[in-house]
Amino acid sequence: MKKIAIKTPTPLAALSHEFRTPLNGVLGMARLLEGTRLTAEQKSYVAALKECGDHLLTLVNDVLDLAKLDAGALTLNLASLRMETLLESVAELLSPRAHAKGLEIAWTAPVDLPSVFADQGRLKQVLFNLAGNAIKFTDQGGVILGVEWAGAPGGKTARLRLTVRDTGPGVAKDRQQKIFEAFTHADARDGARDDGAGLGLAIVSRLAEAHGGAVGVDSTPGQGATFWFEAEFDVQRPPQGRLPLMDLCVVIASPSLIVREAAASQVRSCGGQAITFESLEEAARQSPRGAVVLIDQAFANPGRRVRPVPGRPSLILLPPEARGHIPRIRGAGFAGYLIKPLRTVSLADRVLAALGRHPSGAPSRADERAEHEAAKGARVLVVEDNPINALLARKLLEREGCDVDQAATGQAAIDAAAMQLYDLILMDRRLPDIDGLTATRFIRAAGSTTPIVALTADAFEDDRRACLEAGMNDFLTKPLDPGALRTVLARAQDGRLAGGWTKPAGTAKLAS
């Protein structure tokens, strides 16, 4: 009898690359098409294509994540982490999705919060799933991310609670436990359509178990919901120093409670006094002398332009997509602008600049989210063997002002890096000859300090760690997000590129 060899099925969690690579092409080309001249009918078709593609991508991500978590024990990789940085990062990643629905998204944190040792990738996944779920089921108002003490401050450990509060429909009491099970939905509205597979909250529940923590929701139907994740972390106390806005007053005028609350929290975390107003007229009448006024562009409408408060240095708060209005805003008398969701460093920087108190007279730093071209003149090497993905990366980079070279193999990337000095290398992980990790090791062994960023469909946290350990500085996943690319380009230009690699002393060359 002839024997038939039966291969062990490939685990679903190992198919990230195979699922995400074609999705990168579909969504990427839809974004490029959206930027061309289209009729109103064609625009509606492209919008539908993007919506369906994004929905499919979310489903694929959730299925793969859950399969990965169920495949074996989860290892947490602990490193020093500022929770404020985590909240800011997730809010910015989700701001395009929120703004597309007319929602605000912001974050808040207590003044006395210490740095902790935590797995940044896993906590980002928790917040991303909770906040993404909140945006999905919220039609007006917005979402605010936060962190708070869940135990008494002080000591070598801190029990912290990450929260995501929304102004959506809320969750009925009898569903508040069930929604953390796979294939269960969180929407409380009768007759509402259930999009997705209900896996995001199940993933958060699995991650809570891995942290020895808990997850839950507090909600009254019709009054929004607050989802929370709680765990204990080892503490690394931050260095003490003078807070930049000490003894200064900042007025926040916004029709959005979420914007007012988040901005006030950030002002206080910088040592300043915050005063909030729901109307621009109240802010104009009651702003103290010497205060800097933050004015939300959301006050503007077709019949009304937003103006600075007379006699007070004023900054306007803009969503990233309103960057085209910046020249007109400068001409209207504003002392500057801030991009929503706000960054604490940028807020303090711009307030000081508006008062003429910037340290050493240095110019205020630009926010790359508002720049038309994030990296004009930068020379970038794209290492990608898939022609569709290579074309997508090239077009997005050229829109940001970059000069782009391409390499389709790992060896070609090594040769190009040896012959040309690049400002940035985008490196695919899977290549037909030498894989991206090995190519990166050879480039580093040759002495190159050029920032190298993974551009890969392998989207799990252990994939990210493997890329950083090989010598890469950061990690971008496919489908390539234009906003994430813009941030990487700007940080590479400024020498602020995040990542785990720095040039080691006495690096030995690899044997060829």
C-alpha cells in the first residue's frame, strides 16, 4: 500500500505575511487612487473600497492576534516606559479614524505618574483595541484615553489603570461580562449592525490575564462607557526637575469637553494653571492678563472665522488635516498652532514661545503632523521585492518630498548602502535571497549608522523585537499607513527616530 505523507497544517498565526501583503496592495492603491482626479461617483466607489478593505484588515489582525495568543504562553518583554508617551502614541495613531467620523480623541494623565517597567507593545495593543472599539461605536462627541492610580501611590510597585472613555451608546448591564468573550459585540443599540468578529476585547482579556491583571467596563446605556485595563508594574521613579510651565496660566477654549479636559490635564502636568471655557466669548471676556489662550478651530463654521483673543497671545488647535490653513492662520494674528491630539512637549514649547520665554531663544519646534512635506530632499532606500508594495512605498515617499532608490533583494540593499549615504532605509523582512534581518546585520557590521526601519507584513510583537535586535531602529507594518510613515520620516530627519539600536563600540564585521 502506498504511504501518503500528511504535512502538519501551518498554524494560522504564522500566516500574517501571506494575509497582509495582498491587503497592503489593495488598501495602498486605494489611497493612491483617492489622491487623483476623480468624479463624485468614482470617489464614492473608492471610499467604499477603502471601508471594506479597512474592515477586512481589522478582522485579519484580530484573528491572527487571537491565534497567536492561543498558540502558546505569552512572554512579556519589560523595559522602562512613560505612560504619557504610550497614550500620546495611540491617540495619534487613531486620530485619522476619529476625525473621519467627526469625533475628538485626546488623552490625560496625572501629574505625579512615575515611569514603569512594562511591555510597551502589549500595552499599546490593549489601548489600541479598546480605543478602536470606542471609536467604532461612537457617533458624536469623542474618546479620551487615560491612566490613573488603582492603588496608593508610592513604593516599588504601582497598580495603574488604563482607561478609554467614550460618549457612545453604552453597554447594557447583562452584556458587560460577555463582551470580553470572542465573537461577542459591545454595541448596546437595538437593531444596530454588528461589524467585525468581536475579537478585539477578547484579545484585551487574554493580555490582562498575562499581566496578572483585570479588565472591565463601567457603563450606563445611553451615557457612554469607560473600558479599563488594570495591572501592577515595577516603578522607575522619574528624575525631578523644574516643570516648564510653572507659574504660568493657560486658557483653553473649546466646544469639546474632551479637548478641554485633556488640554487642562497636560497644562497641569507641566506645572501650569489651566482655565477652561466652553465658549469663545467667555474666554475673550474672562482670560486673565498674562495668560496664553488655546482656541479650538472647532468653533469655526462657514459664517464664522476664529480670531485670537485681543491682548492675549493665542494659539489655535488644529486637526492634522487642516494643515493647509496654517498660512492664513498666521496672517490672522495667532502666535502659533498646535495639532490635535495635543503633545505635552509641543504644548509647553509653543506656550513658552508665545510668551517669548523659549529657553536660550531657540525657535519653537515644528510638529511634523502639520508639515506639507515631512522630509523634503531626504534620500531613502526602499528594499522590497513585491512590485506593488514597492510602488506604493515610492509614491508615498515622493509625496513627502523624498528622493527614492529601490532594491529588490537583500544583497542589492547591502551593495546600495555601501555605495550611497541614505537618510533612511525601509527594509522588508522577507526577501528572495538574504532576508531583511540578515541584510541589516551586514549593513550594521559595515559601520553604517543610517536609520533602518522594518517595513513588513509580519506584524506581531515578537517580529518587532527581532527587527530591533537585528539592528533596526523602528518598525512599520503593512498596509503602510501614511501618517505613521510621515512620523518616521520626520523623526529620522531630526535624529529622534525611536528604536532599540545604537551603534555599539567595537562592532565586528560579519564574515561573508
